[in-house]
Amino acid sequence: MIRRSFLVGCGSYLPEQVVTNDDLALRVDTSDAWIAQRTGIRSRHIAAPDQMTSDLAIAAARRALEAADLPGEAVDLVILATTTPDNTFPATAVKVQAALGITKGFAFDLQAVCSGFLYALATADNFIRLGQAHTVLVIGAETFSRILDWSDRSTCVLFGDGAGAVVLCAGEGEGHSGDRGILSTHLHADGRHYQQLWVDGGVSSTGTVGHVRMQGQEVFRHAVARLSEVVDEALTANGLTPDDIDWLVPHQANRRIIDSTARRLKLSPEKVVITVDRHGNTSAASVPLALSEAIGDGRIQRGHLVLLEAMGGGFTWGSALVRL
Ligand code: ACO
């Protein structure tokens, strides 16, 4: 028998305010047709001025704990993937920890932009496998709207705010691909692409928060190629084929990138979870938001094999195979 991480609960939170493409067309020179055709995005949620990333994260984490039927005290590790922390320090994760009444164990933020949830999931899985944690809250939460240049139509139409969370618990498996739990995780980074998708400010460079800047076509090209590689890597590592996958839950950046990954896997569109039309790109929150929606509405069920993938600034990218 081997130690594995079981996904026992999932939850999410979206801010109330919905901003449509038509709303954006009143602010910048764009149109619903342009945005929808290039990205598949129709609307996104934007946090209220008094809502911070921690507020979104806490709401999603509470729902994940409820779904897992576990009290906050059961948690011994909180990992919060975010690019938009409340403060430069301490980690937003400790605010979440305190709000949930967790006083034991440890908590930290993790920064891998849109790949943040995959990085956090892999980190949590490794802590569990090594016996250093038993019950882990893995959260992706963003107020990405705070780092957008709202006069730049090439970026401001792409992103949204939100949070998603999962609870992982240590359990035992037999060590084969039929096991429940996280079967494997695969992470990559290539810092040569730092300035293809980045924020032009920061604590140690400008002393300002900065705004998202992006070479859209380069990002698109790399996303399609790297995501294909990393989903193949996950299947090969487990001796599985695309036919074995019940659900693809991809990072929700662009419908065309998602369709390209699905085509490569020869997956029918019914097996792909899509939220980008209503959420936009919520960075580290996108995968757990999509996962939470498909578990919540009963599409993803116990025993299903789920392939998660994401790619983001850095570049960073990763995948995970999880049997619910
Ligand atoms: N509305 C109308 N026109 C626009 C807009 C807009 N919102 N944004 C840009 N344009 C214009 C440009 O100014 C340009 O005009 P020009 O020809 O007069 O110069 C024209 O549209 C074409 O611009 P491109 O950048 O070449 O458009 P493209 O077809 O590449 O689409 C897009 C841009 C949607 C950003 C695409 O490159 C893309 O999706 N890239 C991936 C980026 C991404 O998903 N980033 C998210 C983070 S990374 C990740 O999560 C994977």
C-alpha cells in the first residue's frame, strides 16, 4: 500500500458583480464579437472595492470544508496560490487560516500565476505523501482586476476575479492507476519567457504594484505546445490513454487553447469542463472554480478520472491526474 492524497471536498466563490463584454465596450475600443470570437469569454466577475483576495479565498475554503464535512481544526496545512495577495506580507494564507479557526500546522502562499493551483496541488500532494501533512486546504484565489490596466484592451478583457478550493486528505492506495486520489503531478517552468506575460511593477523593482503586460500571440503559441506535452506526460507516467479520461478540467484562459488540447486528446467536447465564457481567466482560481462547478452539478462523480492542466506567466505549466 502507498500513501496518497484523496480529494474529499471542493468549493468556490465568485464576486457578485458581473461585467459583460458589452460593459467593457463602453470603456475601451472593443466589442462582444471580437472578445467572444478570439477567447470564448462573454462575461467575468469583478470583486467589490472592499473585497480582498482573502475574502474570496475564505468563502471558497468554507464551502470546500463543508463539502468535505470537516471542521477547520482538521486542517494542518493551508496553501494559497495567488498572484494578488492582500499585502506584500504576511502570506494571505495565514489570514485564511485564522478566519477558519485553524491554529495548528502551517500556511503559506504560492506564486506561479495561472499555474498556481497546479503547483499548490503538487506541493500539497508531496507534503501528504511524505507524512508531513494529513489534511490540506489548497486554494486558488485572485483579485486579478487590481493588476489590470483598464485602458489596455488587449489585456483587460481577458481576466476576472474568483476563488476555488479543495480539501485533500491522506489515505492509502495500492499504487496503480486504478487508485483513487492524486495519481501524479507534473510541473515545469522556463524563465526565459519572463517578459512575455508579466506585471511591469513590483516590490523590489519599482515599488509599485504594476499592470499585466502580455505578448498575446507568443503566449498562445507556447500554451498550445506546452499543454499538449504536459497532458501526454501525465498519461504516459500512469500507463493511461486519452480514452481513460472521464473529464478534462483545463485552465480557463482561452476557449481556442482549450479546444486545441481537447482535440489533441481526441476528447469529445462533452468531456471538457468550460467556465471561461462566464468567468474569464481567473488565474490560479480558474481550475478549482471549474472543478467545483462540475463536481457541484454532478458531472464529475466518485471514481471518475480527471485530468487538470494549466499554463501561465514565467512561463510555468503543469498537469495532474486525479481519480475522485
Ligand atoms: N478588442 C478589439 N481589438 C483588439 C482587442 C480587443 N479587446 N485586443 C487587441 N485588439 C486588436 C489589436 O490591437 C490588433 O489590432 P491591429 O491589427 O490594428 O494592430 C488586432 O486586434 C489583433 O491583435 P492580436 O494580438 O494579433 O490578436 P490575436 O488574434 O492574437 O488575439 C489574444 C489576442 C486573444 C490575446 C490571443 O493572442 C490570446 O488569446 N493569447 C493567449 C493569451 C492568454 O490567454 N493569456 C492569458 C494568460 S496566459 C494563460 O493563461 C495561458
